[in-house]
Amino acid sequence: MKKQLLALAGIAVLFAACSKKDDAPSENPTAGLLKGMYSITDTTRIEYNNDKTVSKITYGWIDGTDIGGGITTVKYADSRVSEIWGSEYAESKVFGPNELTAQFVYVDNRIQKIINPGKTDYLYYDSARYNASGKIEKIFRFGGQKPNITKSGTDSIVWTGNNITKVVHEGFYTDNGVEKVSYTYTDTYTFDDKASWQSPLGAATMDGGFAPEAYNANNILTQTRSQEGQADRTNSYVYEYEKNKVIKRTATYVFDQRPGVEVTVFEYYK
């Protein structure tokens, strides 16, 4: 799942009413929602609550001798994601303890902060700043060993319409109490004109912090990274659609993932 899902917006679909006939079957409340994603190495299955919000994500992968997976459970408060819990396994195939992996803080119904409590004395969290139109314009990332929490990076976001077309990332380190920039890179994006397959999954997949690309209205076609001293690198994506839903994605990775082509098939609840 962590390779497949980027994180992102919310699910809001009207609950279908049951037939007045006692012997008539009710419509499946999850009909049309994404059920799973499958590649040669990865499998992800998604379950929902009756109100169409994500309740559980089960994932696993087998890549050579590398085996792992887990179960992510999503909790809600006031109809918003409040906590994400997770249990994982590796080669032993024995699940670890179910632990809190993310907490969400809201201001004016917007996600203001995503906190990753950590398993030890370390703490990591993201904090978002919004522009006047209500879109995220900057994400601040913090982390470290308590109580020495410092800023580790920022993402400055440029929107074109309802898509994020540029993210400027800066990494930081602290030297004798002075904050310094350690590296910078810029990601630019292009899009198709179809509705994004990612956005309906919502904040339920943001257990690792803000994923700004997941707020896009459309599907990403290319992601190009520019960094001083290196040639530009581009990941590209080709989609197949059925009734405007993505049923297959062919991704060609050059960076951030293992280089090569990965084909993912999408399944939806009937």
C-alpha cells in the first residue's frame, strides 16, 4: 500500500435507500468504490463504513525475498478522520502490535496538523498553511528526539486550477542552533482531464503525513524532478479507463521508486 497510495481528500457519496419490498435485496452501499489495487508485487484491499468512509486498508507485498504487509484501521470523530492505527508484519508473517501511527488536528474544518507519535522518544509532525482560497500553499515538516524537535523540511505548493502543478521542497538541518538549508528540489506535474482515482480515499491514507499531490482533481501524467547538479528525472503514468474509472495504470519510474515499469490493476465494488 505504501508504494501504491499517496495520500489525500474525502469520500462523500449518498447512501442508497433500500427497496420497500421486504424480499428485495438492498443496493450494495459500497458499489462503485475502489475495492483493491493489484500489481505483480503489491496487493491492497479497502473496506468502508456505511457512510462510504474508509474503515480499513489491508496490504501486502512479495518482492523477491522481501515480504511484508499490514492492516491500517481508520477512526473518526465528528465525521472526520481523527486517528490511524496500524499493525505490520515482515518475513516472519507475524503481525506486530496495533499502534497509533497518525493523529489529526483540525482548524476551521481543515487538516492543520498530522502527528506521527513514534514508537520511542522521537516525534514527527506536519503542519499546513492555507491560502485565502482555502488551498494548501505550504507544508512544514518537523521531527527529532524529544524535546529537540526541529524543522526538517518544507513544501511550497503552486496550484493551476484544481491541480498542484509544482512543489518546491527544501530540506533543513540545525548547526549550533542555526537553521540551514541542506538541499532543494522542485517537482513539476502534468495531468489528464479525468477525475483523480486517489482523492476519494481521503485522509485515511495520510498515515505518513501530508501528501500534497493527493489533493488534485485529475490524474498525474508526469512528475519531473529538477535538482541542482543532476539531470531532470521524470516518472510517467498511462491510464486505461472504463466508464471514467481507472482500471489499469502503467507507471514508469525513474526516481523515488525502484526504476522500471509497474502495472497496477484497479477493482471496484459491484
